[in-house]
Amino acid sequence: MLDDSRWALSRLGFGCAYAFAFPQSPVNLCGVWKTVDPGGPDSQFCLNENDEPRWAEGFDDNTDFNYLSARIRQPFDFKGRTGIVEWSADARTAGSHGWWTETWITSDPVPGPNMHNPDQLVTSKDAIAVTFDLNCGKSAEGLGTAGAGLVGVTRIMLTHDYVVTDMYDPFSGPNANQRCVTTEQGSMNKFQLHLSTNRIEVWASNAGTSDLQEIAEADIDLPCSRGYVNVSHVHYNAHKAGVTTYQSYQWAKIAFDGPVLPTPRAYEIPDPLSAVHTDCLDQDAYRIAYQVTDDVTFDIGDGPSKPRVLTFTDVEPAQGVSARLNFDTTYVAAGDVLKYRLNGNDWHEYSVPAINSFWARQGFSVPVPVGDLIKGDNVVEFGTNSNPGFSVPANSMHIANIDLEIEVE
């Protein structure tokens, strides 16, 4: 698994259960497919035939919209220069109604950044994102997890004040719908983003090679020069593309250049992983989220009569200069108030900005006074004034991917 002290891993989506739930799924561990549970076994390291390490991850979308996102906790600084983010992946795609990979750089460490459509946005105030779901006109139908054999950039998205602007059109110009590289399952493509505050270039290699070619670019006006690098695996009802509902990617050598900034101390709340049966594939899925109603947190299957105490263990606040809670929600909207507190101290309130007006999914990074933290175990509580409907009581939300980060001197 990824080192939690250096990486934050988020799972989001619906999977027919409307509770951020994922079923069991096959995962490709360097050529060996195994069916695993979500919430840990779906993220593993393996060695390929050349003893090269790979991070392998995967999931089944359960005929809905689901995704998995990993964030490097150390920030990437490109102030006054063109910075480079680099990674390798067997980046197959079945197109925008199948599965693909994305890379986001967000100004704040919001977990699981993504835009499914204009009213389903998870992001920080400012961000830049690249989606790799172009297949240059070649269908993936009937090809299973192999995908179309080609991949390129469909979108470069600039976010400012929670408004997304498309900065790239792959279907215009002399090379319209032609700027793809080859892909092959288990064979790595090398990628680079060259990023400054006014320009982004996307470079990629054909599968199994390291010779880069420019496949997309845009002139931009990015308000931030420091951010957090996220790599994502995204599905949108992949069965509609005539391919598998499950997919597994291998990743390697994810890195960026520039100054070496401090990595915050990090602590996580375990996922509940309680089972819920879904009708879509007639199987169990496992919930990633808890429910909060009237300031009480509980497992969705148990109900509020069995509260759950959420505890960050072995916290060390010494020399901390600032702290934050990062988490994802559903059933809240712009203008709602989120409440949170640590160790029974005063409640803190955060007004949901105008990210969208849709209840589907949201992500937040909110400040915590270091003085609210203690050495050892720290209990966190949440509340909201949301009134979502959908048979969900007032003052309720679902909450997932909860972690605490402490910046140190």
C-alpha cells in the first residue's frame, strides 16, 4: 500500500449505493489478476518481470460513476519557473464513458479532485487538471481491460474561484483527434506536465518507451504557484462503452522537481467498509463513508442509535505551526454550514463556497487550531445544517476520506 505519511488515498463515487460504496474487484498485480476487497487490498505494490516496483490499484464501478485518487502530501512549488511533474502508467482508456486517468494540481489538499459535469465538482479554489480519455477515434468496445490502444488529452481544465474553464480542444487544428500515443496493458507510458503560472504542456511516450512527444498544451492564467499533485483513476458507467466495469492500472516513478518543502504529519480515519447490497450487479458493495445527523456520526447501516467515535491515533502536535482537516462529503450544497471540532473543544464552522449547487460530492480542506490538538488520540466530530432530501434527514451528510495534517517548522 502507499505510505500514508507521504500519500493520501481517496475513493469517491456512488456505485448504486449512494454512499461512496465499492464492490470487490479484480486487480492486476503485475500480471496476476486477483479479486480483492476495497479499502486497502485494492492498492498494493508488486514487482514486474524485471523486478521493477509498480503501484497497482483498481476497482469495479458497479455500473455507476466512481473514482480513486492519490495525492502526494508534499507540496509542489513552481514559483517563477516551469516545474515538471512526471509519472509512468499503463494509461489505457475506453473513452469518456469508460475508464481513464487524470492528473490534478490543486491549491489546497482537497481529497479526490474531479469534475464529472459542471454541477458535480470537487476541487480547491484554484486548480489545473488534465484528463487522459482521448482515444483518437478508435473504439475500445469488446477489448476488455486493454482499452482502445491509444490515449491522448481530452481536457485541460483551469479552475479559479471554483469556476472551471476548458483551455484545450483536441478536436480542432491540423492534428484534430490525432494527438495520441499507444497503450498496452502492463507496459508503461511516461508522462510529463511542464507547468508555470501561464503555460502548461503535456508530454507522453508510446507504451514501453521513454521518448516523449508533446500531446497537448495551453496558455493559462493560474493564480497559484504552489499546489498538490493528484493522480486519479476514473470510471463513468464503463459497461456503456462495451468494456469491463472493472479496471486496474499500474503506476511508477511519480515525482516532481523544485524545492524540497516539508511534508506535513498525517493521520487518517479508517473507512467503515460496512456492506450494502446493490441491485446494479446484484452484489455487496462496501461503504467508504459514514453518516452524520444532528452532530452524531454513525455507520450508515447501523443508524444514529449506534454512534461511532472517530479517532486519529498517535497524533504529535509538537512544533506544529498549522493544521487542517481534509475530507469529502455528499448531501451538502453551496451555502450550507459544516461544523467540526477536536477533543470536545469549541465547534468551528465553515460555510460551503459556491462550488456547485448539487448534492453529489464535495471536498474540503479546513483549518484546525493547533491548540485544539493533544498528543496521542484525538477525537473528531462533525455536523451540518444541510437539508438534502433524497430520504436523508435534515442536518445530515455522508463524510469520507477524513484525514488530519499538521504543518511543522
